[in-house]
Amino acid sequence: MPKKICFVFTLLFLIMALACGTQERMRSEDGSSEDPAAGGTYAGYIFYDAKPIDIPSEELDRIRREHEEQQSMVDSTHLLNLDTTRSEGAPYLDFHWLWEGSAKGYAEAEHTHDFDEFIGFIGVGAQDNPYGLDSEIEVWLGGEKFMITRSCLIYVPKGLRHCPVRFARIGKPVLFFTGGMATSYSRTATEFNDEHAAERNNEKLISHGVNPEKISPETLKKWDDEGKKRQSTVEGTRLLDLDSVEGAPYIDFVYLWSGDEKGPNHPEHSHEWGEVFGFIGTNRDDVNDLGGEIEFWLGGEKYLFTKSSLVWVPPGLKHCPIQFNRIDRPFILFTLGMTREYTLQGVEEK
């Protein structure tokens, strides 16, 4: 029986970064001290960085030496993360920017979890081609080999063996995202073999877009009418969700390109389950910079976001409305609900 390994999830992803030879970029600034969302009763639910971890220097040196020998190098930035050690009850989430490079070696060995996990690769695409990655990422699911070349989300049900992962080529920035329906990270090592590499039984777990049936035509018309009332010039697209994948949680990625609006959208509400909002800038020169300003209400208090951040909304806490005061350059809006029942067609008012 494989030995079960339990540790803080950020350790895993630092090792993954080093394993493919990644170079951590220095953050331009901490962000929390100058961001207008830093104050307020609920500021403790807002996170602007990746939690630092303590790993022995000799272990880091060993990993670096091994993968320098493999000539594997991908330039990256560990952007944001979250788990229950940062805020009680919060799910495990982790975000890296992969900038460019290639790796001959694998970033992670095959393993399983006792919780559902999700993995995402989101490219900084043009408006006419938001799904293009200009990259090749090798991912194994249940012993089946998949080469990822388009933006996607992957649902990994608990117990399904998955990995290794290899960043074969990163041609332009890719947001590498992982998370789980759990508050901390644990895994069990498995013995890898490639006997089923050519099979596609697990292709159904990969989503390359959004479920067109998730939002009714009536809801779309209502949103359009409301947008006109608030003089919205916001341009963007719903990029990815897992709604069409059986058993997967509620996850949405939206790409916002430009514009502004003069009034709020999405009314105040609460849920019986926790939710995470992510505001992620795409400026490589300053990853903290959101590239705009978002007005977001949390517990009846107004917060203004101008920096890349994650917001944990515990069960029962009122949140929204949300308003895009300005979008100066493209950024990514992310939402995750600790549920499988949520629909964008309505919210529970409380």
C-alpha cells in the first residue's frame, strides 16, 4: 500500500515549479499595504499573494540540480494561493503564471486524492481567439495521455490517479490553476504505467469552453437590458466552466477586455456554502496590477480592488453587488463555489 503523504499544498507547487526548472519572478510590491481594499471589517478574507513556505535549502538545491541536468526551464511566478491556514474553512487553491520556456522533465509524479480536484490552463488569448494557448502541456489522467493546446479546465474526481504533468512548451503566458473541494492538501503516491496512454475514457473530464445551456436566453436578455441601464461598455467573454462535466463543482472563468459601467450588477446575496472570487491581472511587468478597478461589496462594506487578489466568502456572508468601474487592460475574473448545485440564472436572496 502506498504511503499517504500529507502536507501544505503550497509545498507541492513550489516543488512542481522547481521540478520543471521554473524561476520565480520577484513581485513588484506586496500590494496589501497600498490597495484600497486593504481596510475594513472583512479585509482578512482578501489575499494578494502566495503564502510563503519553509523548505530546507538542501532539498531545494537537490531539486534544482536534478532538473538543471534535464535542461528544463520554464519562467514562472507563483501568484496567489489559499487554504484553511490562511482563512478558516477556505478551500485549497493555487495560481501560477507560466511565462515561457520548455521542460524535458515532469513536474509531478502520478498520485490520487481523497477529495475532488480541478486543474486549469488559461491562456492570455486575443479577443478573436481567447482559447489559444500557443503552448503544449502533457497531462495524464487515469493512465491516459493528453496534450493540452487550448485553454481548459480539468475535473479530477477523488480516487482517480492523475499526473505526471510536463510543460513541454510555453509559448506565451498561461495561468496554471489548481484547487480542490478540500481545505488542505493530501495525496497518495501511485505506480505509474503508460499501458492506456492512447485511450480517451477520461476526455469527458476536460472542458474547453462553457456550457451553452447554463444561462437561458431570457437571462441573457435581462442582463443585456440591465447593462444598457447602467451604461455598461464592458467587453468580455465567459471563457470556461465545468458545468457540462458530471459531478464537477461550480467554477467560472471570465475574460474582461475593456470598458466600464455606471452602476452595480449582480445583487447582494448569500449562500449556505462558501465561495471564492478571484481578480487576476495579466500584466507580466507587474503581476500585482489588476489593470482596472472593481467595486465589490462584502458584508455590506464596499471594497475597491486594483490588484490581483483572491476573496474568500464564508457560508452565510452577504456579498455583492459588483461593479466594473474601469477596465484598462484585460484581466480574468474567477469564481468558485463549494457546491455542485449553483446556477448563474439566479441567486439566493437573504
